[in-house]
Amino acid sequence: MQSPPIIDLGYAKYRGRRSSSRCTVYLGLPYAEPPLGHLRFRKPVSLNTQPVPNPQVIDATQYPIFAIQGATGSSDFGGAGSEDCLKVDLYVPADATPSSHYPVLVYIHGGGYRFGAPKNWPFNHWIDIQPRVVIVSVYYRLSVLGFLAHPDFIKRDDLADCNSAGGSSVEIQLTAFGGQNRDLFCGAIAQSVYRTPVFQLDQKQPVFDALLKELKCPLERLDNQLEWLRTVNAVDLVQASDAVFARHHEVLWDWKPVIDGELLPDYPAVLLQSGRFVDVPVIVGATTDETPSTDDMVWSEELPKHWPLLTAADINDVAEKYIAQALSIAKAAGDGLNRSATLVFGEAFSKAWIYRYNQPAGNSSAVEHSSDNWQMFQGTCTG
């Protein structure tokens, strides 16, 4: 019987498993220190990779507990998962060695920064089909645990954890698994880029205050409030955040990346239009239908949820143009939220390939958001 694969990173050894004759998986490898206790809300702390003699062998054959999830809808309660989530799953050709220098694909799952887990998007069959690539699927902090914001955070170097996806943090592991770590990202694929308002830090003040009120925080100074929030049970924290969002149900009241001067120095559209980005080749696109249509959608209610600065005249103008062509409000929302990003990317990047995905998922008659994932991951299209 073939012995299980073990990879030695110097500071630890990981036992993986062969999912097929062509693919080896290593699941739940940490790329940063666990963001627990005093590290909650702080930027990821680099993993201690100091070599040790005879490092212990750690089992990496089972998927880790996913990041704590926010609520996915009115009938769902957030809070499931683990706060210790800064980990990666790796899918490696079975014959890979440190000298293979295979290209590396890093996958950052979707879910609106509220939910999602790499376990739901397995890459085993990708390696089976093309055993000459290393695939890294990243877990990262979600909802309030990943994107808490306050106007004063910009003054503090240890806060504003908008970069917890940790793309650069996986670099130290890639060579050992047969990948190459030169020029960390040489290209990108953007699926159904979701264009929602991006807010300034000072706009998040009322959201922060509402969270404290929901949790009945008795303190006033920000430093004390943060320390108090670090003691709150993670499930209670996320569910309180969900309750605040449910009352308002506008993008401002959700926790997502903000213009913090670091990860986002300006509005994404401004950065793209002014050329302030890494211009690598990109593939970008969306599905044909994207936004599901429901009979109870109302123009004056639906559009402001996503574009709060639209005036009544703006909304009427959009509605007239779409109604004149017998197009639905869902079509308008999909155009603005997803499909328009395809054009923005196509114009900004010097090398861009644009696609429209037009294959329904399963028995569906529409090609809605995530239909492409259904095809890519063998029948899975949800987090």
C-alpha cells in the first residue's frame, strides 16, 4: 500500500492524501497566525516559519472548519464556522517536486464578503484533467470579523483588516509544493465582478455605532470599545452585525472593503480609469442573466439598495429606458452590478479577454449568477 504523501516545510510537516492517481491534496494549511483574542480585527500576523528540528507531522487530509459566516438571507442565522480560518487548501499534481516550477492558480471564493467556503469549490478534478498546475484555495475572514471599519482606523497601523485574503502570504509555501513564486500574480480571472458602492471610512461611523448599540456596549472611547469587542463571543458578534444589516438592508450597513488608503487608496473605478493598478492580462466576464427576477421588485426600492446616490429622476430615467425595451428591473440590476464591470475592466487593462457565460445550471432555464461555478465544480454553485 502506498504511504501517504508528506511535505516538509521546515517549520512543520503536513500529511496529505491522494484524491486520485494524479492529484494530492493538502487541506487547511495556515498562512498566518490564528486571528484570535487580541489579534481579532487586526491585520494578519505572519506565520511563525522558523525552522525546527524534527517538526511534527500534522494531518492535512480533511477540510478545516470554514470561516465564520454571515447570514445569507432572512431565514438564515449567521455565526457558523471558526474564527481560526486563515488557511489554504492546496491541490497538487501527484508527481510534483520542489523543482517542478508549475504555474500556480490562487482562488479567492466569492460570497459578497459575507459567506462562502473553499470546501464547496473543490479542484481535484481540475488537477485530474490538467496535472501541471498547483491550485491554492484561500480561506479569509468574512463579515464584521474581516471588514470592521471606523473613521479612526486609518490612523492605526494595526487595524483596517481589509487584506485578510492573504494572497501574498501563501508565497512561502508555493515552492515546496512544486509551484513558482516569481512575480506573485502574472494574470487574473474575474468572475461576475460585483460593483456595489465602496464607502469612505467616515461613512461607516453610524454602522459601527449601531453594532455597539446592538451588542449593548457600555463603553465610550474607541480603544476601550475595540478591546471590549475582542471579548465578545464571535457568533454573537456576527449575528449582531447581521441584525443591523437586516434592519437597513442597504450596502452601507454591511461590512465590506472600504477606501482605507492602503488596500483601496481610492474608488476602484477611479483607480482603473487613472491606471493605478497592476496591469496584468485578465479574463473577465459575467453570466447572461446574473440577477434573478422576482415579481415583487419595485424600481424605486430596488435600485437605491445598490446605488444610494441615485435621485428619483435618475431612477425614472433608467426605468423608462428598460421598460421601453421590455427589459426587467433584474436586467437593469444585473447590468449595473455585474455586466458593466466587464466593460470597465476591458477598457482599463491592456490585455483583456471578455466572456459571457450562457449555459444554465442544472435544470434552470436562466443563466443566473454562479451558473458558471456549477459547470466548473461539478454541480456546485453555492457557498
